[in-house]
Amino acid sequence: MALTKQKTVNLSGESRIGDELVARFSAQVSSNDALSQDIVTTIANVDLYRKNSKAVRDDANSFREFVYAVQDQVYSETETE
């Protein structure tokens, strides 16, 4: 018998204009399943998104970079175990 370990990290973020929520971002990073990882964007306020799409896209790109940094960390931890 052998022990199999997996590390899973849930990530989330929000894009706001003032106090208004415009979009939510989420991702899950798993040490065992690198090929099926998704970054999900949910638009909460379509009107504000249309008026501020550049700012929301910038936030989405920042969130994506955050996810990639966490992926790198999780993968490096897995390689050293």
C-alpha cells in the first residue's frame, strides 16, 4: 500500500469599480492535475463591465498572474517532496 498526496488551493478575487462588484474570479490549483485547471470569470454587473471593461480585464490579467505564481509554488513544493 502507498500513500498518495495531493495539494489543492482555491483562489478567488473581485474586480470593483468604487464599492460596486463588477466581476468575480476564481481558480483551483492542484498538485496532481495541472492539465485541467481553469480560471473562471463571472460578470456580476454587465452595465458596469461594459463601461469599464478595460479596468476589469486588467484585474483579470492581474488575477491570472496571481494564479500562475501560486501554481509555480505548488509545483515546486511537489517536486521537492
